[in-house]
Amino acid sequence: MTDVPTKVMFDFVCKAVGGELATSDETSECRWVPKENVLDLITLPAIRMRYEAYLNFNGSVNYMEYVTATTSECNVKLQRRV
């Protein structure tokens, strides 16, 4: 039992097939960015780590368990390919 909130996040590689790019209640800005330029925009360590995993995608599932103590700190507890 823990008092620390836990999140489960899934990231998917997809291709847009139609529709309009738009913000939502969870976003304040959205835009298309070439994947080789995205790391220039990511400052939060946990999000950067997840995107780096995408850039290194080899077709297998990449499982990561990490703790974000602060917005500038991310500690990986477990990482493996499934």
C-alpha cells in the first residue's frame, strides 16, 4: 500500500490517416514536428526518456518503471524489452 499516486502510461507509434490536429482539455498546444527534432523541445526527464525509447524502437515492447520525485528528476527502477 502506498500514498504515492501511480500512473500507467501507454505510448503507441501511429500514423495519422485524417482529421485535424487540435488541443484538448489535457493539452495547451499541439503541432507536427519531425521526430529528429522533438528532443530539442522536451525538457522533462521522464517524457524525454520515453521519447528516446521510441527513437530506439526495434519492434519489441519496451517496459519501463520509473519514479518522478520532482519535475526535473526521473529515476529508472526497471527497464526491459518484452
